Amino acid sequence: MVTNGDWRLGILFSRSGVTAAAEIAEANAALLAVEEINARGGVLGRPIRPTFYDPECSPQKYRELAVRLLTEDKIRSVVGCYMSTARKAVLPEIEAYRGLLFYPTFYEGFEYSPRCFYAGSSSNQNAVQLARYLMETFGKRFLLVGSNYVFPYEYNRVVTDLVMSGKGSIADEIYVPVEATRRDFEPVIRQIRKLKPDVVVSNVVGTGAVLLYEAYKEAGFDARTMPIASLSTTEAELAEMAPEIAVGHLTAASFFETLDTPEARRFVSAFKRRFGDAAPVTASAEAAYCQIHLYAKALEMAGDDEPDVVARHLRGLEFDAPQGRIRVDPDNNHTELWSRIGRINAQGRFDIVWQSETRVKPDPYFVTSAFDDWMESTPRMKRRT
């Protein structure tokens, strides 16, 4: 029976729309974390009661549902959002109603709010590492393709700076609609065929990513010599493809489902027992799971769900996450994360080809301004075989 003593938490992830597959994984991970916490007796003897809404990948609905959570439902903290357009729609309402937003998705950086905690990788935790790996392994001539919204533009700007600083070049930069169709990728394939880059960097999201990889395969391009490298192609997108479609392509992330550590195996096993063997476990899902556990720890320390008090206890808080021990940076509300690169195998799973030896401190504004400085400040990467 629900009582007024329950801790209330809003969950905003889409179950329909262009990025639904990735967001369902995040929602599942959030629910798993809540269930684990409640099975141990909740927080200070009181269970967490989540309220889930489906914004259908619409920024307007994200905003409307955030207001509903904060006003009608009297909920003070919200976990959610995938695309940056959704976060940017929700965050002003979170700030206006003095709530907290927990954002678990990798993103472009260049943002700070005292009322938002960011658990996904920002660009200095993935762009630098991926660019260096690509230039050392495949070459320095890049072609960039992305969905037409803020994250791909900002991320591609960072990649361009890195490549140019590393004495590389950008062959072209192409954008497709967020709700792309197969036809939208025909000019992309023509440009790749014409320009013959060393690497294609993709920030195409959701269903469009599946279409890109299918078109790439049909065009006969060889991933062994000219791979697609991405942040936005995760286990959720791979689950929508035939296994042979994406073999050899690369993704940078803080966590992969195949990570072989005791804590990662325990998390993935629990996730699949709860949601099915085919349920994809992504880095953003792992981040959502971690954020709710961090919220519960801060809530216990605070003894109250007043957002300013919870936020104060969150800053500097650490957690033994499936990816490795993480820490909320008290200077910018982002999270110190691990960095990894995975290559897709014939079974449609990620083989981790290298990873950081230590977690990477977030620098969402890229205060370090030179390529060499970024390289020196990035922990040495351990190549995997």
C-alpha cells in the first residue's frame, strides 16, 4: 500500500519514438535500482516510489511532464532525458520549481546547472580518447555525420578541433533529420564513396543509426579499414540490427555490457533476469542505475528530500559502479567516469579494445585548450587483446 511516507521520484524516459530503444534501457535500469534499494528496506526505512511518464521523444512533452511531476505530483527530483533537446527543455522548469534533474546520458558538455547532476560522459571523457585511437589506428582524414540537433553539432565541433590540432583533416560534415529515412542516407553514402575518408564519425541517433549501418553495409564499405566510430551506437541500437550489419565498427563509452568484472557481471545478470536475456544494457542505462543509487545514498545522509540538501550531499559522493568506482565532481556536478572503446564482433557484441587505467575527471567546458594538453591530461589507455 502506498503511503505518504514514501520517497517520491520522477522518471522521464520515452517508450515510443526515435530513441525509444535506448530510453527503455535507461528506464529499466532506473527501475532495477529502485527495486534493489527497496528490497534492502528502502532509505531510512521508507521505500522509493517512482512515477514513470513517457514523453514520446518530444521535447515539448518532456517539458510538460516535468512540470506535471514538479507541481501536480509534488515530486522534487527527476531522473531522465536522452537527447540534449529534451534536457534543455526540462532544465529551465527544474530550475524554476527548484527541483533536481539527474541526467544519465552521454552529451556534448558546455553546460552546468546547480540543479542538474550529469552521469553520462562529456566530450573530454570520450571524444579525446576516441579521436586519439582513431588517428593512431586508422588515419587522420575524418568524415562526420550526425542527426540534426545540438549534440552532434557540438560534438563534431570538438572532434574537428581535435583532428585539426592533431594535423588531420575533415573531409565533410553532413547532417540528417532526427527522424531520418533510408533516403536521407543516400547522399551520405555517395560522399563517403567519393571522398574515401579513413574514418566515419557518426552521431546519428536512434532508428537513424540502424539505417546508416545498413546502408554502409550494402554499399560494400570495409569496416576493417574504414570503420564507423560513434558514441551514439550502443547495445540498444545493435539489438535492432542483424549481427553482421555492424561488425568491425567502434563505440566509445564508459560501460559495455561485456565488461568482465565482478560488479559488471552482477549488474548485467540482474538486469537480464529482470527484463529478459535480450534486453540491452547500455552505458546510459548503467549511468541511470548509478544515479539512483547515488540519490539514495545522498537521501540517507540528508534525511530529507529537500533538493538543496540532497544536492549538497551528492557533491563529492562516490559509488562502486558496474563500470568501476565513480565520483560526483563537486566543482561541476558531472561525474568522474571510466573511458573505454569497444569494437563490434560477429555476435553483435562489443569487444573492449582499450580502456583507461584510471577514471577520467570531467572537464565539460574543455578548459584545457590544446590537443597536446588534452592528451597529457588523459590517463594512459590500456590496449586490450
